[in-house]
Amino acid sequence: MAKQYWLMKSEPDVYGWDNLIAEGEGTWDGVRNHSAALNMKAMKKGDLAFFYHSNVGVEVVGIIEISEESFLDITDEKGKFVAVKVKPLRKLAQPVPLKAVKANPKLAQMDLVRLSRLSVGKVQPDEWQEILRMAGEK
């Protein structure tokens, strides 16, 4: 099966890129949106995701890998939502601000643009490549 791509948002003052780097592997939990949870359930080990700083910074900052597929989120008392484990792969050569994403017509259909409140969104392969290009990656 082909690798899938995602974008996962976190507030850097709560859990940012540096927190994940310090941990080496983190648990992505606390997601309480059903669409975002469905995306997390669809993730496979080895899938890649952009780490996006929301609220503060508002930019794509790094690339993470799904290291463990969905399991019950222990922070959810009702037992309805899932978590995944993620590992940092690398910081982007330069962050990609939301304003730049929104200004790029190639990204007009991206979940980040169309579903701005969605904390875990799907990224199409061409969108993935465009974000990498905007970040100065090869």
C-alpha cells in the first residue's frame, strides 16, 4: 500500500516541535473531533505527516512519521477517541507559514485551507511535494 500523507496541528505552547524532539517519540492524543479521529484511525505505521504549529507561529515546521497505529486514547474518559505514536524525522529547511499556503493556488483544495479547524488532515501527494518545495526542500 502506498504511503499516506497527513498534517497534524499542535499548539507549540502546549506541545511543539521541540517537545517532540526532546521526547524522541510522542503520543498524539487529545483529539476530540470525529473527522480528525477518523483520519488518525486511517494512519498506518510509516505514514508521514507535517507537524504544524497552530495558534502561535501558524506554520508547518517539520516532518514526523507515524510510529504506532491508532490505539485508545487514555485521556478520553469515554473511550471513543484514539491516539497514535509519532517520531520526528526532520525540521523543514524553512517553516511554511499558513499565509503562504493560502496564497498558493496549488494548495487551494488542501484540508488545511478548506477545513481550517480540522486538527488532523489528509495531504495529497502533490500537496506534500508543493509544501516541501515551499520549505526549500529538494
